[in-house]
Amino acid sequence: MGQVSVIVNGRTYGVACDDGQEERIRRLAQYIDGKVADFAKSLGQIGDARLILLAGLVVADELAEANEALLRLRRSTPAAASQSTHDVAADAVIAAGIESLAVRIEAIAEELERVHM
């Protein structure tokens, strides 16, 4: 099991991950940190939990919009009429992944709020 330290809003967090995923986790954390920095700039330091929650919601919204665009694209192509069971199963896996991420983001935000209050 890999371990990586990431910085979000000036705080260091240890994150466990699968071996070999450390660099990916760092890049994802940098993306979240950028979103948090944008909110901190416009709203001020309203607390790590709230800033991270807002960033997580924005990222989830971006992901939802990307998935909706993908679905629209699939529907607009002639091959969409013969979408395979594999594609439907893949969409279900993606939806489950989004749901899982939302739950994890919520849990992290709650934990951060509990720790920093």
C-alpha cells in the first residue's frame, strides 16, 4: 500500500493509495488545491472543511457535466443506436464511481470539519 503526502490549502495530509498511484494522487490533490485556492480567494478562509467541500462539489459537477456530454455524444452518433451491453455496464460503473466519490468527499469534509472545529 502506497502512502503520499499532499498539500491542500497549506495543510499537509497523508493519503494511502495503491502502489504506483502516488503521482496520480499528487496531481489530483493539486487540482483540488487549485479549486480550494479559488474559493479562498473569493470567499476568504472559511475553514478547510467548507473549502474542500466546495471544491469537491465543483469537481463532482465537472465530472457529471463530462458524463452528460459523453452520453449526448453517444446518443448523437449512428453507433449509439447499437450501444452494446458493455457500454451500458461501463456507464453503470462510472455512475457507481461518481456516487462513491461523492460519499468519500462528504466523509472527508465531515472529518475535516470535526477535526478543525
